[in-house]
Amino acid sequence: MATWTNWAGEQKCAPHSIERPASESQLVDVVGRAAASGLTVRAVGAGHSFSDIACTDGVMVDLSRMSSVLDADSASGLVRLQAGISLRTLGPEIGRAGLALENQGDVDPQSVAGAISTATHGTGARFMNISSQVRALRLVTADGPVEIDAASDPDGFRAARVGLGSLGVVSEATLQCVPSFTIHRIDEPRPVEQILANLDDLVDSNDHFEFFAFPYTDTALAMTSQRTDREPRPRPRFGAWVEDKLVYNHVFGALNRIGRRAPAAIPRVNRLVARMMSRSEHLDLSYRVYANERDVRFTEMEYAIPRAAAAVAVQRVLDLVRRRNLAVSFPIEVRFAAPDDAFLSTAEGRETAYIAVHVFHGMEFESYFRGVEAIMGEYGGRPHWGKRHYQTAATLKPLYPGWDRFQAVRSRLDPQRVFANEYSVRVLGHVGAA
């Protein structure tokens, strides 16, 4: 029997079969056979979602063999690619054509289709999430492939850009890219009180700004980035290994294992981590600076709230951890994004702050996550579709002005619910023919 486990090792399923098509025509055949047999279909990329969004008892479609850049036009910036290509592979591939993604998240193993479909984002108040960079999509539905763009199907396009795998399987995407550029990033510890007091200035005065606030300490790691015309200056390999692998993965992982064995020691461990942080600089091509290596396993919840509420919400999460004496050894991550118009984008229609909370693999997380979710709910928080949350269709619908229009597109493209699973039923509800 085929089995599948996500990156975090906490979502597991036993699909009827796992199919690995290498072309759109093979994908059409896989979906058609599954639908004819009465089986559901779910696509999976890198398995980097923390939710059960990809899990299925039906046919799982692994897109990893559909991983090519089909065309990269340096003049227009348009890049057409197969949906299974990873962000990690895409960066250098389009870099050879002098292009880059306008913005991306802080890790890069995800498939492009997965990143688009869950509204994956980076940080920067002037920049939207990766789904906003889409100019056209090809979806394989039970009736075959369809091409969707803003001109031919405006509502279909606004739905499919963040489709949660519930409209069909994305086979190709066309992205609007920009000329390659360099980023100068400075990482340095700062008092969290200072960051929260000056948050708007920090967000507005930097092209990209994020910070990691460590519970049980007064310290946060601030990461300020500016786009620059300076020539890239990659870090020496040994220095990069010491910082990325040794400190932020091996040492941090070891300290988290201590915290898992002895939760009472976590406040002291966090204070030790805060003292270990030092200033560092990065000056390199954008795709090398955006993404960080994350080998330490964890589970995560992230909420999108109005940017204006960010400072008070972060302080409330820090206070929650202290008040309940929660065993939280990971920092709280805070990022920012511009509004966009995809129906189910977490940043739809509003300037957004993202607050992400993490718990080390194998540790109890529900009490922390439910407490954070309650706080975020007071600000109209929208959960990241690829991360843990406790929402249902009934609680999510009021958060999205375009909810009913998304559902109409879903009914049109998947009237027989071929692309449903337990996750989609829980967060989107049952939708039949339009």
C-alpha cells in the first residue's frame, strides 16, 4: 500500500495510488482514469504544508517530474513553467535569463504550484504574495485541461490563483518576473520593545522587513533588506556553513531537544539563544538571500491580520506564553505584505501582517495554537492555508468577501467534487453542481 508523509512528519495518509506524471498529457490521463473510477484526486508538491491539505484516500498526484521552465522571456519578464518545479530550482534557472521572482518566502523547497495555491508569501509592505505574480494558469480538471487568465475568465483567475488544490491540478503557470536584482540584508538582535514601538517606520523604510521575537526574552532578531545595484558578494562557504548549518540548525536543534526533554528549562534556553545572536550581513542575488535553510523539524500556525494590529497582537502572543508558562522554544515570526485580489488570498483587500508561531517536532502544540488563534480571531485573522488551524467553512466564510464567487467557480470547474478531500470539505464545505 502506498503511503505519504509531509515534511514535518505529522501529516500521513495512505492514498489508493501515487501517480507521478511527467507531462500534461500524462496528467490528463491520470485524472481522467481516477474520475471514471469514482476516485478523488489531490495534487502534492514538496509536502511542505503543515496542514492536511494534500492528504487523500484517493489518487495522489506527485508533480515532481513536471519540473521544467518551458520559456523565459527576458524582454517581457514572462516565465512559463511546469507546476512541479521547486522555488529552489526556479531561482537559478530564471536567473540565467536575467530574471527573478519579485518576492518570495523565507524557505524554498516548495513547488511553485503549492506556493501559488496556498498564497505563500515573503515580506515587504510594497509586495504581494506569489499568487499575485501569476499571469495565466493551466488546470487539468476531470473534463481535461483549461487555460485561465484574467481576460478570458476573470472570476476563474481570481479563484484559481489561490485554489487550494480544489479546482483541478495546476499543470503550468505563467509568472510575471522582474530583472535580476541584489539584496543587502542585515540581521541583528534588537530589543523587541523597540521594534514594536517603531514597527511602522521599520516596515516602510525597508524594502523587506521581518523579525523573530523569542518568548521569555526581551530580544528579537530583526532582518532588514534593501534592493541594491551593488554587485553580489556571496558569503564564504565556510562562514555560510557555520551560520546556516552549525548555528541555526545543528546548535538550535540541539537546544530544542534539550527543551523537549526538560520543558522547564526552555526560558533559560531561549535566553541563551538570544545571547548567541549576532549581527550578520548578506549581499547576494535575491533568491539566495530570501531563502534560509531550515533542517530543524517543527509544526506551524500562521495568521494574516490587518497590519495596523501587528504590534499589539505580537505583544499579546508573547504575554500568552509567559502567562500560561507554555513550552515554546521557537521564536514568533512576523512579516508583512501588500493587498491583492485573489478570492481566498490571506491578504485579499488589506495591508497585512503575518504572525507565525512554531513548536518543535514532538512537543504538544494545541494549547499554544488555540490560544494564538483566539487572539488572531479578534482582528479578523485569516489562517495560512498550508499551516495548522482549527477553522471550518462556517468560520472562514465571513473572513473572505469573495467566498461565494470562489464557490461558484469551484462548482463550475469541479461539479462532481473530484478534487475534494477531508481538508477541502472541512475548510470549504460541500459544493455540488452550479
